[in-house]
Amino acid sequence: SGLDPAQPYFQGTPAEVRLDKSDADFVDIIHTDSAPTIPNLGFGISPAIGHIDFYPNGGEQMPGCGKNPVSQIVDLDGIWEGTRDFVACNHLRSYKYYSDSIIYPNGFLGYPCASYDLFQSGKCFPCPQEGCPNMGHHADKFKGKITKDFLKLYLNTGEARDFPLWRYKVTVTLSGKSNVKGYINVALYGSDGNTKQYQITKGTLKPDNTYTAYIDAEVNVGKVTKVKFLWNNNWINPTFPKLGASTITVESGQNG
């Protein structure tokens, strides 16, 4: 397992100089700091070099690493850990994701996709028939299922421990009499836990229109038992408009 393998002096070198998939029966890579070294100070290698390569959050900038230096240095984990995180936060995320993955064998699903932008827009959702590999400690469960030379995988993570998120597609069709400006929030309830509220859309809300969003939930809810729908227009409207949801569809990325 390559935890953000180094970029300076290694990127673009022959395979025998750097980590490569010829080095073992199964090589999995986590890229967390693969922005160019100059001018972005990226410490991690960006090309796919393993049998499977994970690019969490796109592989360049990790959520939670953009905090201001003071709050980061005086962190929960102490001043030494905080200072180190400030200097190389993105680079060090790789081992933190890996250690979290030991505790969450079904977390960190990597979706095969051509780019992070396509993944974000939902083009590579849900997982293909053979499933998605799990980034980190349990990646080798996917060993017998690899058909391509290179497999680039994308996913999103949380800003802090615990890092794994579970991706859902939520589609809401509205009912009501008139257009309203505002936002729609949805929370998922399931056999294994409940999520917080996630915003599906904001702006003009039109009855009979359908709105879709991809949410990365902090909980794997298991079998969905209930969905909470909430809309608000943030200001007092004397006509007291009413909106409902005629249908809500929830699709899990893991199994479609």
C-alpha cells in the first residue's frame, strides 16, 4: 500500500526507481497531495502507478487542511501533531485515512471514474456490477476483480476523524400550488443509523419539478426506513405557501 508516494525526485522516473505495480502481486495507492510541487508544494506523486489508485477528494487538497494555522497547530492531538499537520497536512492525510479504514471495512468506497469532476457530477454513480474497492486496509479484497491496466478511483472524505463517508443519490419531486424561493433539506434514517440534514437544492422551488443531489453522508444508514423532508424560504411570506414532496428516491452508491 502506497500512502501518498513521494513526488519530488520520483515522478516521471523509470519504474525501478519508484513504487510501481511490478513491485508486488497487488499494489494499491492513496494519493492525497498530488498537486504539482512547484508552485503548490505537493509532496505526492500524481500519475496512477499501482493496480488501483485512489484519489480521495480529487487527490490534491484534503478537506480540513485549509484551516487557519493557529487552530490547526493547537489541535486536539496536541501541538506537535498540529504543527506537523500544518506543514504537510494533505500529505499526512493518507496514513490517517488508512488507519480509519481498518475500523471501517465497508467504508471509503472508491468509484471508478475518468476524473474527479465527473465523479462529483454523479456520472460514475453507483458502483459497477463488480462493486467498488475499499480504499486502505481492505483494498486487497478487490484483487481478483481488476480488468484494466490502471484503475483510477474517486471518493470524498470527512474533514476530521472519523473520515469515511457514504454516497447517496437523492431525488425529490415537489408538490404544491405555487413557486417559492428557498431551499430543500433531506435527512436519511435507516437500520444502521441516521444522517444529518443535507441541502438538495436552493433557489426557486417549482411544484412538479424534480431535484437531484449527491450527498456524502457521515453514516452508512443500511436499509433506508424513513426520509425527513424540510423546506424553508427564510422569510415570512404572508401568503403562507405550502410545499410537499410527492416522491423522494434514495439510491445507495454501494449497491445501486
